[in-house]
Amino acid sequence: MDEIRKVKSITLWIFIVPFFALNACLILITQFHDLFPNQENIIFNTIPYIDGGASISRTARVFPTYLIFKPAMFLTSYLLIKYWIYNKKIISNLDLKNKNLNKILFFGIGSAIFLILHSFFLGIKFDFVSYKLFRRVVILLFVVFEIVAQAYLVITLYKLKDKLLKFINVNFLKLKAILVSTLIVVAIAFIPIISMPGNKFIKHALEWNYFVGIIVFYLLTFFMWKKE
């Protein structure tokens, strides 16, 4: 199927583009301080994956890091939309009346739209409490929609795996299932910590690692689909 070739061709970029952007912003703001006209924006000595010394938005919302982060997220969002459309076509070719088709497309494209909104408003300041709440809700909805879409897709592919044996490596499908299950369990387990004030270092470390976990899903997708 031509859609399989297209999915495989873009999934690696869905991982590489945001991963590179995320860590490029981190390296710039912690190591190349002369690039920042406002020295209040620079950060010293932190590996946020471990110590939670800074949030993702803290590293990406200022000049010049937003020049990397925003275009990268817009490109990632575009690729995500294409990814979920291609997956719907793949499943349609195998099971036209599959009950999860519309759910996969709704939550998948929805997650991309929320990522666009988050990236667009990142760094834009309005002195309204409702605006700050809006930004938090947008990023939360991105995560929720993304995980739900991934879960529906994995469940659907598992049910169709007998028809896909010549197209996929089942071991990587299992890894995807383990990854999504882990992301769901972690999200539920950390709800009390996330919802309570304080614990900012734990929240920041969770944010960095969780985002990488989300995009690793697409790296596993690249290896799951066979070349031929």
C-alpha cells in the first residue's frame, strides 16, 4: 500500500524535528548566553530531564530559541495531520467499517491542532488569568488527544495484525503498546502531583521526559513498518 510507504517516510521526521528543536533550545539557552539580548532569560547548569531545572516553555519562548521551536512545532503538526490521515487510509483498506476510524482521525488531528495553538501563543503575554488557564488547557488537551489517538491506533492495529503480518514487525507493535500503556499509567499516577501547587522540579522533569515518550511512539512506528 502506498500509504504505508508515506507513513514510514514521515514518522522518522515526526521524531527528529521536535527532538532536535527541543534540545537545540535547551543547549542554546544554557550554553550560548551571548545570543540572548535579555540576559534574564538565560539558564545555568541544568539537565531538566533529570533535575527539572526548567520547563520546556521556559527554554523555548524567548528570542532566539522561539525561532527554532515554533517553526519546528508547526512542521511537526503538519506531519502529524498527514500521519493520521494516512493511517486512516491504511485501516480503511483492511477494514472499511472499522469503528475506530473516526476516533483515530478526530483525536490525531485534534492533537496536531492543539500543538499549533500552543506553539502560536507560546511567548505571547497577556495579563489575564483566563489566558494563562487557556494555555495550560491547550497543552493538556494536546497530550490527552495524542495519547488517546495513539491508544486507539495501537488497539486497531493489534486487531488487524493478522492482515498486516507481511507489512509490519509485530515486536515493534508490542513495544508501541507498552509505551502507550506506560504513558497512560504515568499520567494517571502523577495527576495528584500535577494538580497540586508546588513540586515544580518534578513537574518540569516529567514534562520533558513525557514529551520525548510521546514522540518515541513515532520512532517505533518507523521501525514497525517494513520497507517492502
